[in-house]
Amino acid sequence: MANSNEFDGCISVDDGTTDREAYPKRWIAVLVQMCTEKKVGEKLNRLNIENYIPTQREIHQWSDRKKVIDRVVIPMVVFVNIDEKTEKQLRTYSYIYKVLTYPGQRASAVIPPEQIEQLKFMLNYADSRVELNDESYEVGETVRISRGPLKGLEGYLSLVKDDKPVVAIRLECIGYACVSVLKCDIEKIRN
């Protein structure tokens, strides 16, 4: 009897660890077919797999009506909080096109949970449209938004466009989520 792992979270006879300790969860990004992000999220929910689809609420106006929509900010990407054991099974699902990896590597690109939380915060409280920019920035000064709905968000000052600073937060292997703010609403973070 080498192992007693018949039940989830059971203690291993070999080394005394549980499945949860041996396979910790981490955030990864998976590519899905265009315009299927929300459907894939629903399928993953039915499988009890934690996932996050970055969306931002917007009001679209036509000549005769207004409609509130949840715009997908990063097309074709679903973030999944999963362990390595379950990831192997996830890779076999027909609706998962690819797991994002670092260039030249086979292992999944792991996204720190702080970056996911920063993205959620930005999308929930930004009063302007959040755009994804996959350009590689020259890392500038780290700034904190000091006023307004995004108060407390920390990121990089990436550029100034139309006299408005653009603050970016890095998403591992995806790029940068960027939002424009007023100059008076940011402050330098001193190390």
C-alpha cells in the first residue's frame, strides 16, 4: 500500500502530505475561441474550477436606446486558478485552445495572485475604459493613485497621452492593463 489518496485531501502514507499541499493552486491563463470566454467560464464553473474573465461594464448608446454591457477586456483569455494535477485534465477539454507559457518553455506561465487582484480592482473602479497593451514598456517610476475611484492602486507610469498619465499593471505573459488618470491623482512611491 504505497498511497492512500482515494479521497480528495487525504493524507499520503508515503510522506504525510495532503493532495492540496502537493498540488497548490495557482493562476494561469488559457486561450479559448473568440467570443466564447463567458461560455467557457460557465463550463468551468459547472466543473467547480475557479476562473476569472476580465470584463468592464459599459453603456452603449444607439439612436433609440441605451444598453449596459460587460465588455471582455482581454479577448480569448480566461484566467484559471488550478493545481497542476487538474491542469493536465483541463488541457484535454475541447474548448481550451492553449495554456499560455513563457516563450520557449513548456510549463504554464503562473500569474501572481496580486496581479489578478489589481486587475479586478482596476476593472471594478475605473471611470474610464481599461485597455490591454501588450507593448513592452521601459519600466518607469512606480506610482500609486491617490484620489478618485482607483485610490490605492499601484502600477507603473507607462506613458503620458493627451496630457493624461497612463498607469499600467503588469499581467504575467499577457501584457499590461492600462488606464488614464489625471496628473493630480497620482503620486510617486518612494522605496
